[in-house]
Amino acid sequence: MKLITVHHPHSFNKDEFPPMVLALGYFDGVHKGHQRVIRTAVETAKEQNVHSAVMTFDPHPSVVLGHKHKHISHITPLEDKKDIMRDLGVDYLFVVRFTSEFASLLPQEFVDQYIIDLNVVHVVAGFDYSYGRMGKGTMETLPFHSRERFTFTTIPKLTEEEDKVSSTLVRESLKEGNVARVARLLGRPYSMKGTVIHGDKRGRKIGFPTANIEMAHTYLTPKNGVYAVRMRIHEQWYNGVCNVGFKPTFKNPDEYSLSIEVHLFDFDSSIYGEEVNIEWYKRIRDEQKFSGIEELISQIHKDKDTAVGFFSGI
Ligand SMILES: Cc1cc2nc3c(=O)[nH]c(=O)nc-3n(C[C@H](O)[C@H](O)[C@H](O)COP(=O)(O)O)c2cc1C
Ligand SMILES: Nc1ncnc2c1ncn2[C@@H]1O[C@H](COP(=O)(O)OP(=O)(O)OP(=O)(O)O)[C@@H](O)[C@H]1O
């Protein structure tokens, strides 16, 4: 897959690219709705014997457009998005810098400069895709703006339990800790890359050694609490339990800092500095402040049983 970063105004012209089928969207999460859009682009390109392409933006438009909620954390940070696009068989990934100048392009200017001038012969986007200044361009206006230079496919709404599958719904589900729903929306478990760092070294003493994880990119963290997870180290997956939170049993509110720590089952090696991948499967409970270590230990035993039971059932 070729990665092309584009800064507005660009100076590419048609001859620099082969004919392409282009999927359009921000694609945070590359959820099942996005996958339909991208797979359709890849399949259509194969049928027409041309190349497939995806155009995404960076940073998220909300950062530049001054929305109340700016998305600076991601479901799939750009690095992970690239890997997923590659796995979906995309030939070209265009990452357009979403600047205020780019955002102010008229819909016709966007189509001329970012579709027609890049040698796109067919566009694929979802039913609610919008483009150009104030999002005035829609799938209804695309035939007019296309100047009959390309054709297009509109992907109908994909739903899950009557809700539209969307990046917003994935973000909300992560905020509620509903990682099981997130996995249904993404078509794969939520996953996060990171590095094992040093913690307070208390875990081993209480019989549950934990790997403290520093996230590699700007991931959204699921709601504080305890989860059944899998963690990959050196290509090998292990089951475990993860606590996301402040460890209120041991810390005072003035020293709260968020930690993500994983206790793996059947594992006993030193892994400081290792790069790992965590997959989130099921929320078990809220993080609690226990009145003593013994209570915490007996609760973690129960958490472990819950997670073992969960993994033996799938
Ligand atoms: C499955 C699991 C559940 C946990 N639940 C809580 C909790 O509810 N409250 C809390 O204060 N700490 C909780 N912890 C965090 C422990 O306090 C922490 O693992 C221990 O203090 C070791 O921290 P360290 O690795 O930084 O030394 C949990 C840890 C694990 C692995
Ligand atoms: N559920 C869906 N069904 C069909 N197409 C979708 C669906 N969700 C998104 N798309 C399409 O995928 C492309 C990328 O979507 P985009 O990332 O812009 O928004 P989104 O997933 O709807 O998230 P948000 O919650 O931020 O609006 C767009 O063309 C969009 O119309």
C-alpha cells in the first residue's frame, strides 16, 4: 500500500496516478460500516481492473472546525488505521491534512481538486457522507459536482441493535466500558498497542503481578474498571484481567494518575520494555476503594474466575 500525505493546496495532477476507485471518510475505528465502504471500493477496483484508494483526514475535522468535543484521542490512531487499510487490500492511502484552508474549499472545488485531479474514476461513500465548506456537499449533490467525470456507489446505513454503526457510537460505548458492544461494532475486539513500564512493584507482593502499560498512541481508554483481556507478547496471546484506573485502595486523590495494568494467567517472565497489544473483551466491574489489601486480593481472585469462565466459553 502506498501512503501519500497531502497538504492543501496540492500540486498533483491526473497523470501521476493510475485510475482509482476511492473510498471517502474519516474512518476512525474502521468499524463494520467503514469496512463495507472500503471493501466495496476494493471489490469495485478489482472488477474494473483499476487501483483502490482511501482518502482520510488528519487531524479529525472537529479539531479545526472548533466543535465542542475535539477528537484528539482515537479508536484507531493513524498508525493502526494504516495497518487495517493494508489488510483490507487498499492500494493507495491518501492522508489529507485537515487545515482551515482545506475545510473552506467549496464542494465543487473539493471534487475538482481531490477527486477528479487525482484520477479517480469511481467514488464509494456512505449515505451520510458530506464534503466541502460547512459539509454542504452530500451524496445527493455528488452527481452534479462529478461533471460526469466519475461514477459512484452510495453505501446504505448499517445498523447494530437499531443504532447506526458509527465512530460516535464506538466512542460512547468505550466511555461506558461496553467493550463487548465495541467488538460487535468493529467486527473485532478493541485493541491497543503499548509498552510495558515499571509500576509500584506491589502487584507481586499481593500475588497478582501486573504489567503496567504505557499506550503507544493517542488511544481512547475504556471507562475505569476491571476487564477480561488478551495480551500479545512476541506473537503469543495470553488471557488475563486488566485494571484501568487510579488504584484508590493505595493512592490518595491528590496522587491519582491513570494506570492500565494487566495480570496474565499462566505467565511468569520479566517483560519490561516489551511491546504488547491488548484486546478488550468484557467489562467485569467498577474499580473500588477497598478498606484493606485482603479484600482487594479476594476480589481479584473473583475477577480472575470471571475472566477464566468468560474465555472458556468463547
Ligand atoms: C484484576 C485487577 C483488579 C484490580 N482492582 C482494583 C480495585 O478495584 N481497586 C484498587 O484500588 N486497585 C485495584 N487493582 C490494582 C491493584 O491495586 C494493583 O494491581 C496493585 O496495587 C499493584 O500495582 P503496581 O503494579 O503498580 O505495583 C486491581 C488490579 C487487578 C490486576
Ligand atoms: N453505519 C454506516 N453505514 C454505511 N456507511 C457508513 C456507516 N458509518 C459510516 N459510513 C460511511 O463511512 C465513511 C466514513 O465515515 P466517517 O468516519 O466520516 O463517519 P462515522 O463512522 O459515521 O462516524 P461519526 O460518528 O464521526 O459520524 C463515510 O462515507 C460514511 O458515510
